[in-house]
Amino acid sequence: MGIGDKIKNEAEHLAGKAKEAAGKATDNDELKAEGQKEQLAADAKKVAEGVKDEFKKD
């Protein structure tokens, strides 16, 4: 996984976290769910990139 990908995924994760917090603060379930969804997507990308990196080692 390149450093650019790591930064992009972490930025996506943090953006999702911010949306979730904003949704909680404003009692907006839709915004909260959207933030959680973005976090999950970023986490899935991190896992996929990690697996890809492991296969590159061989």
C-alpha cells in the first residue's frame, strides 16, 4: 500500500468520523449513518490493501 493510499484512506475515515459526530450532535440519524458507512468503506480499503501487500511480499 502506497503512502498516498494510506493518507487517502485515513482522511476518508476521519471524514466519516466527523460526519458521524455531527449527526449525533444534531440528532440526524441519516448523517450519522452516512458517517459510519464512510468509516466502514475506508476500513475495508485498508484491509484490502493490507492483503494485497501481503501477497506482494511473496
